[in-house]
Amino acid sequence: MGLLTEGGYPYASGEGGQWCDRLVRGLPGHDFEICALSRRARQDAGGWCDLPEHVRRVRTAPLWGDPAGAVGRAHRSYGRRERRRFGAYFAGLAESLTATVEPGPDDRRDQAYRFADALHGLADLARDAGGLGSALRSEQALRILETACRTPGSHPAAYGIRVADLLAVTALLERALRPLSLDWYGTGTDRGLTGVDLCHATTAGPAALPGLLAKRFFGTPFLVTEYEVRLRAYYLNSAASAAGLSLPVRTLLSAFHRQLTAEIYAGADIITSGDAQVRRWQERCGADPARLRTVHPGLDPAPYEGVGERAESGGDGTDDGRTVLWAGGNADPFLWEALAALRRTEPEAQLRIAAPPLPGVQPAFGVSYAPEATPDTYASGTVVVLAGGAEAFPLPLVEAMLCGRATVAPDCATVREVIGGTGLVVPPRDPGALAEGCLELLHDPGRRARLGAAARARALELFTTERHVTDFHGIYLELMSRAPAREDAADPSVPFSRAAEARAPIDLTPRQSSPTWAGRP
């Protein structure tokens, strides 16, 4: 299995590395090769986390710094024919980025075709010539991009591009397209991704490009997983850092990431998401609904088992029957309004926040803090409340459910999908509704116990590491069963490593008939 990551596993400071580590450790019957792209020098300096024995190899490449030493092979200067090929492909890429897309589907299909043709053409050139780094930062690339921006019919925001903007765009494009220049595709003595049976990309960004090329070059099955839609995150981060990039630069980069995401979705055999919200975003970004699957994140239930079993047996006396636990981080002003409304009706109610206190902040009356959200922390709460405004998958809710706790959460993100009918869902940003939901559960121990038991059963069925690994294992087997057998995959030392039908016992090649003259053979 080729696991393709960007800024994550196996780096110790990587993002989202926990689910990758659980997946790899949960499938000891499969060998893994990890192809990791780092985002900054500090991440490389931080080293890797501990890897299991069935990780056969780790390949790394930086998406930062000078491209000269990043691709793992020597790059020679382009000749006249290669410069002509690069000019044609890069011009197609630039035209697809600068064109004004009309609402009609034909225009979008034409733009997507031009982008895909240019991307795969550049990949072929990188494989033949040893890389694209110097060409993408050359004067030829600058002139081609400037011509595309100033062509009549180009996007109005790109028409006023400056030289500094052109330099910024080509530098960022070179980093995003750097995986095309890597030595991971079976050149020389290193087989690279040729020997991988399946490529699993953990994001629909540059890390997915090796999987896209492995499918094109070798027919390798290609799986893409997103627990956060990269394109959505790019849009949000771009809006947050708008002061650092000019409008032409943001316009061209947004077009590039939008079309790259669509091309990766089009090339993937199966695309998985962590919840329905991510799945809806994938559909909006061009993913085929027929190839979408949902694989929920998983947690190890073992640390929460003791608290959950005590809650089910009715012998859990660790809470005082009047404590509301706020999970998911430090509280915002909206919580204090809900607490005030709660205390007006129930003066004995207490609030416990599962986070360290902010520096210089003194706890208010009836408020206490827990350093972190541990099973004992959840056990001390009578009712668990999720922090408002959560956008990602609400893992604190799953932890509370595994502990057999009844929950109250705002109706946002994927709360309904996680809770189902095992907790109370209130309107978001409504302190009165939140206080009322907490009062209902504080005053009704029987209902609280029934909801907690149902929540634990739901979490154990849907949101465990075992279920997570099992779902991915089934997808792996499904994709490999569809892929045709490769001639180089058989090991002659292993009995029956080649299928019986791989070699026919008789020659079925049609033979050419003898010529005839005057109707006679």
C-alpha cells in the first residue's frame, strides 16, 4: 500500500497523523510504503513518529525551499525540443487558469480538459527530462503566463498582473507541481510506485499527484481520503491571509487548486469522507457521487471502557448530579449567558470546562477547570455540552458518548449525524435553548441514563478504531480485486502467485490465411 501524505504522517509534528497511524498499525497483513511531503523545514527537523515493522520504506520530499535538491535526481538543461514541449503544455495550463468560466457546462468541460491535458503533458515531460523545477521558474514560463493573462477574454482580475505577481505565481505553482518531478515513478534501478498495489492519498492536494500518475503510468488503483476538504480550507485560509497576496495571484491560485481538485476527484477510483458535511463539499467541488464513501473517524474505546460500563450499570457515582461539563476548548461569551440562564433556574448547577484556564483569568463562582478532557473528566460531568460553532468532526462528543454521558449540542456541522437520537440538539448560538436542554437532563435522571446508554452503544458501533480500519480494509480489497494483474507482480518462488488464466495453454493468436488465386487456395 502506498500511503501519500502532505504535512502529516509520519512526521512527529504532522497534521491528522493519528488516524493514519491507527490505520497502518491496524493492518499488519499489508506492507506499506509512505510517500510524505513536508511543508516546512521545521517539520523535517522534528523527525518521524515510531513506525511499525510492516512499513517497508518512507520516501520524503519538501514542498519548500529550492527545487534543485528536492526532486531526488539530477536535472539537466532542456534542449530545444523539450523547451518547445514545455511551452505548449504550460501555455495550456496558463490558459485554463486565466480563462473566464461561463455558467455553461460545455465551457467548464473544455477548461477541465485543457487543464488535464496540460498537467499530464507536464508529467510526461518531467519523467523524460528529469524534472520541471527550472522550467517552471524560467523566463519562458513568466512570458507564457503573462501572455495568457493579457489575452482578450482572460479573467479581469488576472489582466492587471505585475512582474512581482508573475514571480509569485510561478514559484507557488512550482511547489504545488513538484511531485511531478520526483523519482517515485519507476525510473532507473528504483521501482518506486511501480511495485505498489494501491495508492491511498490523505488529501486531494499535491500529495495526490503521485497517486494520479501511478494510475496513469501503471494502472494502480487510486483512493483519496479527506477529513477536511482541502479546497474549502484553501478558500478560508486565502480569505484570512488576503493582505499577503494580490488579487491576480489569489485569482490564479484559486483557479489552479479548483481544477487540480476536480482532476484528482475525476482520477480517483473511490473518494472517502469523514462525515456528510465533507461529502457535500466534495460533490460541490466536482466529485462523482457514485464514487463517494463515508468512513467516520475512529477512537480507541479502551480508555473510556471503565467509565462507560459503570454508567450503564448505574453504579457511577463520580458526578454530583448537577455538573455541566463543557467539552471542546475554552468557553466563549455565549457560554456565560447560557450559564447565567441555567443558574437562575437551578442555583446549585456547576460548570466544569475541559481546558486549562486562560492566563490571568480567575474562575467565576461555580466554575472549575480540568487540564484536559480525560475519561475521569467526562465521568465528573452529569451532562456534557459541546463547544458552540464547531466546524470539524466533533470528537469530544464521541468521547462523551463512549463514557455513557448524555449530551447537549448546537445544531451545527455534523452534530446530528454523530448524535443521532442519543442526545439533545438545540439551535446554535441560543443560550436560552442550551440552558433549557441542560435543565431537562439535570432534572430527569432516568432519561439521562437511557440517553447515555444509547449514546455509548452508537459510539461503539460507528466510531471506533476497529470499525475505521475494517471499513478501509474492505475498500482496499475491493479496489485491488478490480485491478488487472500485472506481469511483474508474480513471484516465481511463491506457489500460485500467478493466476491460472494468466497464461493460456494453447496459442489463441489468429493466424493469417493463405492468399488465394482464382478462387483456389
